[in-house]
Amino acid sequence: MIISFLLAVITAAGLLFLDIDTLNLEDSLGDEVDDETFDMIYDYLDTYLRFCGVIFLIIGIVQLVGAYFAIKRTYWIFVVIAAFLGLFTIGPFCLGSILSIAAVVFIFLSKDEFDQDKGTPPEQYPPQQDSYYSQPPTPPQSDSYNGQPPPPQSKLCDECGEMMTYDEGYGLWFCERCDRYK
Ligand SMILES: [Zn+2]
């Protein structure tokens, strides 16, 4: 819990330094605008800065999402990627990179806290097995065997050899000659 909180704070701090760094770059570049001879270079640098700004913005968003996942302690790999991306945000006095290194260390230390047994929910299998075993129960089969008489095929008396008739009421075979239920 504490490690995750520290991680979130560190990542957020890295994002903050990242913004300051980008602002500083724009400010320093703004001083060079007066020099008209470097207009072309400025245009190039401006495009370059905007491009970098977009990249830094994306990295910042990724870090923000990474911090969110770090708090939730899910998608550990994503948090690692976000922290590694933070390494490229140097920031003032390399604080961005230093904080990102610390974040990576903390992420690896708190790896056990993350959800790793997501894909193996063992509680889902027992109910499936129960339903599988309870669904094809024997009642229909036993009903057909108990309620219905045995195949009413002809049966010969084993004593006199006469054709016997099946009595459904008694569930027995009756020999007329022997006058007996079998
Ligand atoms: Zn008989």
C-alpha cells in the first residue's frame, strides 16, 4: 500500500517536472524569436519543439495512466512501461529521470502486490463440473425402466414351454398352463 502510494506520487511528480521542463524550453526559445536571421532555424526548432511537446504530452498521459494502474495495482507491465518512458523526461537537474528510476525500482519491489492471478479463477470450474454432473441425472432413465414394463416381447415358460403373458399390474410374467406368476 505504502509503496504503491509512493509510486503514484513519484510518477505524478515526474509528470509535473516534465511540464515545467517543456515550459522552460518554450521560454528559452521565445527569446530567440527577435533574431530575424534565424527565422528558418526557428521555424524548424518550433516544429521540432511542438513535435517533442506532443511526445512529452503522450508520455505524460501514459505516466498518468500508469500512476492510476499503480494505485489500482493492475496491468503491472503497463506501469513498468510508463515508468521507463519517464526516464526520457529528463526534467530540471535530471530529476525526471532520477524519479523515474526510483519509480521503476519501486514498481519491481511492489510487483507482488499487483494482480497476477487474473486469468486463473479456479472458482469457476467447480460449478461447471457440478452442473455437468447434475444435468444428466438418472431420473429419466430410471423412470423409463421403473414405470414402463420390460420389453413386452414374448417369453416362453421355462417349465412347460407355453407362451406366457406379461401382467403389467404385477410386473410379472404369467403362465396360463402353469397358472403361476413367474
Ligand atoms: Zn408354464
